[in-house]
Amino acid sequence: MPNCFYADCSEPMEPDSPATDLTPAQLAAHMNPLERHIGYKFRNSLLLAEALTHPSLSFERKTFHFDNQRLEFLGDAVLQLVVTQHLYRLFPTFSEGQLTKLRSRLVSRDGLKKHALTLGLGHYLMLGRGEEASHGRERASTLADAFEGLVGAMYLDSDLETVRRFLLRVASEDLAALAREPAEHNPKGELQEILQSISPQSPAYEVVSETGPDHLKAFICRVLWEDKDLGRGSGQSKKQAEINAASDALEQRLWE
């Protein structure tokens, strides 16, 4: 029988002090508040500790086989299966290509980072001192990997059905938004289609400014076409800034 969920795990929790200096065994005891928050009690608490141990710490301590990379590998596969099966049932008339696009929206790095932040995983990560100093707890790739590691650990500790319930609960808002509006809004593609109906020249995107520390960059981009500055946008990644610049161009319609 799989472990049951706590009756009420929806309220946010205030975590204790960071877990960087704890041993795996100490971290296992430190996990109790996190287990309450995720709504699952691990039989083998070391699996949870392993899921939240960044490779930088195992490298520093020379414990090369105790980090979350293998669990991340497993969790990615489990996550893909659960999401794929849910989308297959939710959209019975969609083609393979449409389902693939929807799945990529749900399992993107930014999407997994959001879930990790909601669960407070960053606080519980065990990081090497260099990774800690470079704000690894806030890095999108680190948080996404930790979420996949958690999924892998939960799968080994329970079963696929338990993980499925957990994932569908965590992603419930995203799934509801997807059901309401499955078509993805693509400002860059829309802008390119409009402009290439006028001229064969494609729009070009240019970074105007890049500010902030590595873990908290801010970009401003502009979109150019036939020597015209059509729009500008900002974002925490070049991709997002380009998308916002395209949206601005679509609103202004300066090519007309």
C-alpha cells in the first residue's frame, strides 16, 4: 500500500534554517516540515535527502554516489509518463504534435522551477559552498532538477499512482489553464508571419541592455525589421524579453 497524503497540506509553511551543513542522516530528520508541505511521508527518508543533495556537495565531500542526478533521471521519465497519460486522456482529439507541444509547456524548466518554489524545495537543498555562494538555491536549473529528483524519490518510495496524484495536485492550476486555452500564444511566430506577408525579410531581435547578477539577470530586447524599431520588451531571460518585444510590436503595428 502506498503512503497516504496528509489531510491538509495546502497551507504554506515557514521552513527552518538552511540545510547546507547537515549530514544526510541529519537532513532526513530535517525533512519533516517539507513532507508535511508536499503531503507525503517517506518510508525511506534518505531517498528524500538524496533527492535534495546537489552534485556540488557530493563533489566537495567526495561522496560521489550521493546526489540527486540519478533520481533526477528517473523523475524526469516518471514526470513525462504522468503528464503524457493525462494529456492523452484530456484531449482525445489532439494529434501527436499538439500533445507534444502541450507537454513541453508543462514540463519546461521554468514550469518545474515554479513548482519547486511553491513547495519551498530551494530551502532544503544541500549545496556545495561554491554553489551556495553563487545563489544556487534560486537557479532555475537547480530547482527544476530538485523537483525531478523529488518525483524520482517518491516513485521509488511508493508507486506510480501516488506520484500521479501528487503531480496532478501540484500542477492543477497549470492543467486548468491548459484545459481553458490549449492553443499556445506565440507572439514571435505571429509577428514573423505578418511581416513576411509584406516582405521576405525576417524580424531580428537585439539585446539592448543586460543588467543584474548572474542569478537575477534582467534583459531588454528590441525587434527590428527593415530598419524600423518595431517594439521593445524586458524579461529575466533573452527569450522572454524577445517574446515581450514581439508582443509590443504586435500592439503598436508600426509597419502599417
